[in-house]
Amino acid sequence: MMRPRIASIREVRLSDEELLLPAFHQANAHSDPDYSPLTPAHWRWKFFENPCGLRATIGLDESGQVLAQYAGLPQRICLDGEWTNITQGVDSFSSLNARGLGRRGAFVQTGEVFARQYGAVSDQGDPWMWGFPVPRARRVGERFLGYQGFRAQPLLQLFRAPAAAPRARVERAALALLNEEAASFDALNESLLAGDRVQADRSAQTLAWRYAEHPSRTYQLLVQRTDAGELIGYALLTRGKLGETRGTLLCELVTRDKDEGALIAAAWGIACEQSEPKLIALLAPNSGAFGRYQARGFHVRGSSLFLVGRSYDRTYSTEFWREKWRMSLGDTDLS
């Protein structure tokens, strides 16, 4: 039986929902026993309500059926003092009857169009794309789509009360605070930009979309303030699974004090509300925070996650991104 062939490749449209989601569900349920269907509301939020825009292409056969999707989430970063977008690859697949990832099939063809349309080989493209592909897609991406392996991604896990933290004013807050005190979150975001060549945007608008408006997850917000009430830090957490491990996921931890101890202690308090408390973080191993977290009691654990990337701008090589990209768990779609 001949495999179906791609007749056209184009950008995803909002009207593709009824066509695309069944193919997406079928492909993922076949390969992931823990797969939870992506709801229409989640799909629209992820790809069409992202304040940074849309990054998604689909490959169709002659009858208009979806054979493949290659997609990503654009993220706003400050790069050498200028704001630009990079893209995290997510939710790419080929339909079961179009499998053949070892060849230049539907997945690869759709990915090639994605790269030409959104990579910096175009005038307005993204200088870098990155992600945590499943092993099969990673092998094909390295062979055909320019993926370069970065590292097996370790996790940081806290199993007991952290080392003594400095006294600080940390309190729980409703997610609505991201909008109610938007100016304070924006001021904190701006204060953290100086001195870094790569800094992800954590403005109030970005945080509100990512956490307060998420259609299928619930997050908890911790805020750190001075005695005068000024916002100087925050953390965002959720309950879930990362790799093979379940626990309380530390999605964001940002503080102007450069000492995460008070927020980690408060996050551990939230983790202790579960029967088996465990606090899980994902950080770049070469970041200063990776060592500081260990000093607070976190243990390094391996995971099945493997980070890959592709640079589209000669000014910023793969080695540049390997050294400078400091992601949080919240920068991924894993939480």
C-alpha cells in the first residue's frame, strides 16, 4: 500500500481545528501511553493567543487530510539589548499512515517549510529554535533538519526541607495579581535585564498568558516583597509530571535579591501539602542557580529529556546558545 503524499504545506489556520486535532490525537495516543488529549481551548490558547505570534505549518494530502504538523511556540527574549523572538519546537507529528520518519517524508518536508518560513534565513525570522524532541523525532531532525544535540537534561529534586533560608516577606497570591500589579512585575523584569546577553521576557503580559490564562492547568503564585511592600521576586508552581517523576513543579523562580532561599522554602511548603512532597526544577547545568539550588538541598537526577537546537543566525552560534540560554521550566511546554 502506497503511503499518502503531501500535496501542499501551509501555515496553520484557526479554522483547521476540526481537521488537525483528530490527527494530532491519533498520532500521540499511539506513541505515548500517558497522552492526554489537547482540548480545542488549549490548542487555541497555545497557538493563536500567544502574544508572540504563531509558528506552525501543516502538510496536507490531495483530499485535504493532515499528514504532518511542524510547530513551535515563539518566545520573546532580550538578545544583546534588543528584543527578538526565538522558538521552542512543540507538538510536531506525522500521521500514522504517513510514517516513514527515516526518509524525507511528510514530517521532514513540513519541517523544511517551517524552517524557511520562520527561521532567520528569512528577513524577519527567529535566530534560534530549540526543544526536547522524542527520540525518534530527534534522530530524524539531526539527520534532515539541522538539529544539534546540546545535552541530556538533568532535573533538580528536593525531597526534604531545604537549608535554612533568609528571613523575607513571602506570601501566596492570586494569579490575578499578574494583571493587578502589572507595573511592578514589568519593573522587576526590566531590572533583571542588565548584564545578560540572553534574557527571556517575563513581563506581566507574558506571565499572565502563560499562567493565569492557561486553559488546563492550575498554578500557584508566591510573591516576595521588601518590608515597604515592593515586589522583588516571585515563584510559580503547579502539580504534575516531568519526565518519569511526579511532584510539585517549580516553573519560575525570579528574585532581585540573587538569593532564592526564601522563595524555595515557601515553595517547599506548598510541596508539603502533598502526601509525598517533592519539589522539581529544570535549569541549565552551567547556570549559577544550578549550584545554588544544590546548596539549598536539591539533588541532581537524570531524565529522559534531551535538549536540541538549531541556530539560524551566524552571529549567534550553537555554542553561544549552549553557554547563554538560561531556561526555566516555565519556558518549556512541559509544565
